[in-house]
Amino acid sequence: MNLANSIDIRTLRFFISVYNAQNFSIVARKEDVSASMISRTIQQLEDALGQQLFYRNTRAITPTESGKLFFEYAKKITEQFDEAQKALQDKTIEPSGLVRINAPVFFGQRHIAPWLTGLSELYPKLQIELIQTDEFIDPLRESTDLIFRIGTLTDSSFHARIFGTQKYHLAASPKYLSKYGTLKDPKELHDHKCLVYKGFEGPNRWLVKETNGEWIHYPINPLLSSNNAESLMAAALNGMGIVLFPDWLIGEALKNGELIKLLPDYETSIKPQPQHIAAIYPNVRHPPLNIRVIIDYFAEVYGSPPYWQE
């Protein structure tokens, strides 16, 4: 019989506690058992493994090299057991309580708010607080559970579920094009009336490149700049000028012909790095059930590729 087969999770937890406290009595008081019981459990563990895990003397209990090695494995085993237990418990628990969501203003209006009714019908015990802002927030400081953000993902302290990569389009209304003519070359941008989004980082830069080429910044003199994308869209639809907007914002207007895509043989953007649409939350090993069901819900709603890119 392999004695190691008799090692249970409780024994591993006792071992980890002794390793951290380096004292039988402290662990015994914490677990509400006798110090001799803790000592006997560790001795049985050592017998089962055939290794001495601690040096014992009258002043201290210190881990051996074998104890240090076994500690890493014991910690992983108990963590995995806890995760498995949590996952099984979640299957019997209904998502409930308050979830605080933060999202960009216009993306939230177009692609989050319309789907919240379906989310609420699936999980009626969820309470949702939706705060919309285009500025970056720290979820740990702002007490936010889940952030929908668009940009380059760089912060390793947060976990992200990517829904897709944002694509940009230059576009103008048929009314504008009939009056001022179409755009045949990006160098002509300075001769056209441009409507530019201006956020907290300043006005967007308009970048254009040929397939497999380098991004080139084409300076423009905006006829209208605004920190409100809806106002710029309204102006573009009324024929005031050209906009450079992401697919999730402009896709419907392109499909129904309210706006016409310009420079179709070029790629356009406001930044050279890929801009991901993602749900972000603190980087924990086992995210809360409420967060997981909301992310899974929107991943299914958006699809792959996202429905606004179809």
C-alpha cells in the first residue's frame, strides 16, 4: 500500500499552516485542536512521504529542503481544490447582488445598454449599476467590478476578456460628397472639412496606411472638434464633413447608406497599436460568478467576429 495515498486535504492544510507559522502551538490554537495532534499529523505526513519536512528543536520548527519543495506542491494542490470546490458551488448558486459596470459613453449606449434587459431576464437577482465615462478609471479605487474598455491592453494587474479588435473607417454622407467630391488620396484630407473627436488625451490623430505599409499621420485642420461622438455623428450625417470613427459606432450608418466609406483600399486608425474591445477586471485566479456570467453573456451577444463587423 502506498502511504502517500492516505494524505488528505486537511493534512496538507495543517502542513501549510505549520510551514508559515513554524510553530505547532500557534496552528493548534487556530485550528482549535491540541498541539500534539498537529505534531502527530506532520509526523504521519513525513512517514507517508518518506521525507523529513521540518527540523525540530526547543526554540523553533524550520522547514528542510524537502519541506520547502513539498510546500510549493501542497499550496498548488489546496488552491486547485479550492477552485474546484468554488466552481462546483457556483453551479448551484444564482448570480445575485450589485454589479458595478463602467463603460465608454457611446459604446455603452450602443452596445451595452440595449442588451441589459436580456441580461436581467436571465439573472433577475442581479442589480446593475452602469457608469459611462470615456476617461480611464482604476477599478480598485472607484469600486468598479467590471470595465468595458477600448484600447491597447498593457496592465498585467488586470485580466481581460477580448471581444474583438476595433477597426476604423473614414466616412462622409452622400450630401457632403455631392457638394465637395470624394476623397481619392489621403493627402487630400487637408483640403476637406474634417470632424474630429477630442477626448481627455486631446484631438484624435488620423492615421492611414496601405496594406502591409507603415502608418502615416496626416495633419488636419478640424472644422469641428468635440468630446461627444454623437454630436460629431449628427454633423456628419447632415453633410458637415468627414469623420474617422470605429466600426461599432459607424457600421450601421455605412450599411444603410447614410454614410459612405472613403479610401476603401487603405487602413485607417487613430493609433498604430491594435485597439481591443475588452472586459477588464482585477487579475484574480477565480473571478466572482457575477463577473463571469456577465462577460459570458456579452461574449455570446457580440459573437465572433462582433456583430458590428459583419
